[in-house]
Amino acid sequence: MGIEPERICPDVELLCAVPFRGQEIDWKPEQQTRYHELLEKSNRVFVLSEKYKKASLQISYIARSTL
């Protein structure tokens, strides 16, 4: 099943907050594929850090909880 957010709710933008680049490196291939599909379909992608930092994960959880 493909990701098609524009068909579900066309008036809502999909914004992604990525805690750090490469977070998906240790994921299973099918999880990585789905993740990249989601990022490609999003209207905007915010990368909080170029590399892993504990604070990046904490900020992304806070951002997600305020939506």
C-alpha cells in the first residue's frame, strides 16, 4: 500500500520533523522504504540535526506532542 496523504485529506499539509539525518540506517529495508516514501510525499521536511544528538530526539517528541 502506497502513502497518499493528499487523497486522505487534501487541505492538510504533511510536515515531517526528522530528529537527525540517517536515523533509519539500522531499520529493516521495508521500513526504510516506507520512511523515504513518506518523506518524498511530505510538503516539508525539517531535519533537526545532521547527526544523532539526544536533544534532537527530545525536540522531535515535543514537536509531535504539540500537534
